[in-house]
Amino acid sequence: MANYYSDHPEIAFHLDHPLMRRIVELKEKNYADSKEYADAPVDYEDALENYRRVLDITGDVAANIIAPNSESVDLEGPHLENGRMIYASKTFENIDATIKAGLHGVSMPRRYGGLNLPNTVFSMLSEVIAAADAGFQNIWSLQSCIDTLYEFGSEEQRQKYIPRVCNGESMSMDLTEPDAGSDLQRVMLKATYDEKEDCWRLNGVKRFITNGDSDIHLVLARSEEGTKDGRGLSMFIYDKRQGGVDVRHIEHKLGIHGSPTCELTYKNAKAELCGSTRMGLIKYVMALMNGARLGIAAQSVGLGQEAYNEGLAYAKERAQFGQKIIEFPAVYDMLSRMKAKLDAGRSLLYQTARYVDMYKALEDIQRDRKLEADERAEMKKYSRLADAFTPIAKGMNSEYANQNAYDAISIHGGSGFIMEYKSQRLYRDARIFSIYEGTTQLQVVAAIRYITNGTYLSIIREMLEGQVSEALKPLQQKVAKMVDLYEQSINFVKEAQNQEVQDFLARRLYDMTAEIIMALLILDDATRAPELFEKSARVYVRMAEENVMGKAHYVMNFNDEELSAFRANEEKAE
């Protein structure tokens, strides 16, 4: 029987990373829960066994329930009835299966009914579910909104809402409005305090809200009258049981049809303040978005895996000119690059997830006691690493998912353009990944300061000192040469002292950064597990070399005349 976890040992490999022992030790707080909860692990090996068991269950549900339902969900989609969103019929089956499997509220502490899983394991679950149906992964993974409520809500709110999510109730984050997309400072949904009822009231419209008719909403709203920027925004909790919010419209989208994208009208809806006023965008949404971006990275890897699977299977079966098409250089080159991007992107995803786990676990410990000096330094280090790695993990994996989906169709030829084949759905689903939760261009904006201030270069230089197997040393030397070109490119841009030039070239610097980091990560993976990753390491490093050299040449030969030429073309187009 198929299993979307155990069929891909590359996922399990990332559970055995050296940093996982420290993550589990912190997350389990030296296994204190084992004295109170029968399912809590007693040591590191027991914890890993628990993670593998949950992943195996998820892999089974994904392969044998969610994936078989995906075509029906794609064709039916959600619909609107009397101001309420109704899921596609098979989506209800998926939700029921994941609830019965205990796959809700999994990141939450056991005292609230959760499984206390690290973010790394949650990301693996997300990848597995996304491989089966990326649209359903959106619905399921939004349970991670509860992390923000856990971090910033009161203990009373935790006890009120977290057990409900652990029992399968759904969540959404209501941020975007018709006039506030990427620029959330423009949010105008109004929050006013009702002194008589001792609650807040929300009025206005939210648009493009994923799973918008959920049970529990985290809502960004303007609480400070007369303000027009982010300092006037606060975060609120809206409970669907209270009423006051209707679904006005469900968007008809290119892909992820099973994931309902709603326009909501708030009419005097009763809500609770989450955390402090004026911190909604500045602090809480930033935490919420970073978690969501890592979720999209996992979603992207899952779909990228499925696209590769589809392309590989078809290439092995399809014969032309008397031989299987997988034997054609043009096809096996395409497939090898798909696999290399998948393996390198997955390594970046889980490296980022581990960094998140480290600082989040220490933050959680800090709620109970004061951290020691070395723990505070550790938390600061991994918080900065997570902040630096998240935009490249989201941006690059979403781009790779699109490329793999595109190539899967190319391998299928004309059949890939036919609706009966899965490749077309993967292609349609993937397109949103590099758009929502911050476009790739916005990920570049988030990353560029770490490029120009030398943070990434310092990380890369440290990674270069890692030991690789003898067979891979020539590849490591190639990466070292790429790093020199990368440093020269950064210096060239900085020396130009022109913000417009930096903004124009930022995407190329971003791509170079990510490709070098992924090349080093895949070399490390291939050293530890050559049977899984050595082929991908060889392909990826050569591919990165090709790209980095080209981008470095472009950057270091750029001048004001080049910029003027682009401006001229812009003006002509207008």
C-alpha cells in the first residue's frame, strides 16, 4: 500500500540531523511530560519514534484518502450557501480522516490536547499532505495560526481556543483587504471597544482570506482611530460561534480549488483582543507570516515531489522512436534537475525549520523561567538565522515547485496539456505558491539586508569549512569559487552606492545566495547519505555553477546605461 512518507526516505533523513537532539531536548523540556502523559516520550529515541509513527500515519492518510479524493475536490470546489462557505464533499472526508488520525493541534503542548511536535515535524506533515493535495494542505496547515495565539494570547484564551483546534476546529488569518494586499499598513477594518458588552466590535471587509469561513479567526484590524499606518493596527480573535461575519463571495481560482478563498463582511462582529493594542502588524502578523511562509515552502516541496513522481513515471512508460523517453538526454537532464532542485530545496526547508524550532523552544522555556546567558545567546543566534533563511526557503521552493510542475507537463508532451492527467492540476496549483504569503519579489526585499550586511556571506563561509566526503571535494571547490564571485558581486553593488541599482540587481543576488546555500546543504546531505543524495549533489552544484557564474557576470558588468535602457523600454511600453 502506498505511503507518502515511507515511500520517500529523503524526508526521514532530515529527522536524523545532529541539531534534532538539542531541539527535542528543548521542546520536551528534558522530558518532563513523561511523568504526566502516557504518550509523552521518555528520551530522544522515544521522541523520534513518536515522530516517525505520526508521519507514517499521515503518509497513509495522504496516499490512500486525500490523494484519491483530490480530483473530485478539484472539480467540485467549495460553494456558497446563505452566506456560508460549504467545502467540496470529499474535503469533508479529508477533514474527518485527519481528525480521526489525531493530526490537529499537533504543535501545541500536551496540556491543551496537542502532540507537542516540533516545527520540523509539522513541516514534514505539511509536505506529505501537500503532495496528496496542495489545496487541502492549506486548510489543514492553517491550524498553525494557533501558534500565534499561544505565543501572544492570554492563558484564558489558550485554554478556551487551543483544545478546540486540537479537536479539529479550523482557523484562518484575516489580513488582506480590497485596498491592502502586500501593503498591510493600509488595513482599515475597524475595531471599536464596546464598553457596555466589554468586548471589541469589528466592521469592514476582508478579501482573499484562505479558509475564510473557519471556526476561529485571527483578524488584523485598526483599533486606533485617526491612524493610517501599522502603528494603529491590533490583532483580534473572532469566534464563528458569536456570529457577525458572512461570506460574501468565494473566488474562482486557477488552482488549489479545494482551498476556499473568501471575501468576508464583518458587521459589528464580537471579538477579543489578542495581546496588546498597536502591536498587530508590528509584532504579531510578522510572527504569523513567517510561520505561513515556512508552510508554503513545505507545500512547495510536497507538490514538487509529486510533479517529479509524475514526470518520472510517465518517462519510464512512454516510448518514442523505439525507446523509452527517459533514455533521451533532453528528458533525463530535465528529470535530474527536477530531483536536484527537490532535494536541495527540501534541505533548505528543514534547515530553516530546525532554526525556527531552536529559538521558538527557547522562547517557550523563557515563559516559565529566566534563560541563562548561554541560552539567551543561543536563542538570539537561531532567531536571526531563522529570519534570514525563511525568505529564501519560501521564495526558492515556491519557484522550484513551479519549475517542476512546468517540466512535468513538458515530459508528458501533449498529454500533459490534457485535463485527465494530474500534471495540469499540479501546474495550476503551483502557480499561487510564489504569490501568496508574500511574492518572491517581497522575499527578495526581506532578504536583501542580509545580503548587503554580509550575514549570508558569513554563514556561507562557515558552511564552506564543513567536511565533505573525498568524492565530493571537487564539487566543494567549485562552490568555493562561486562564493568568491558572489562576494565580488555584492561588493560591486555596494560600491555603486545607488539604491535603484541595488533594487534592480537584488533578485540576482538573492538567487545566487540561495543557490550557494543549497549547494552546500546538499553536499552535506550527500556526505552523510550518498545513496540518497550524491547524484542530486552533482547535478545541483553544476546547475548552481552555471547560474551563479551567469548572474555574477551580469551584475559586475551592469552600469547606468543598462538601467537607462530598461527605463526607456518601460516608458515606451507606457
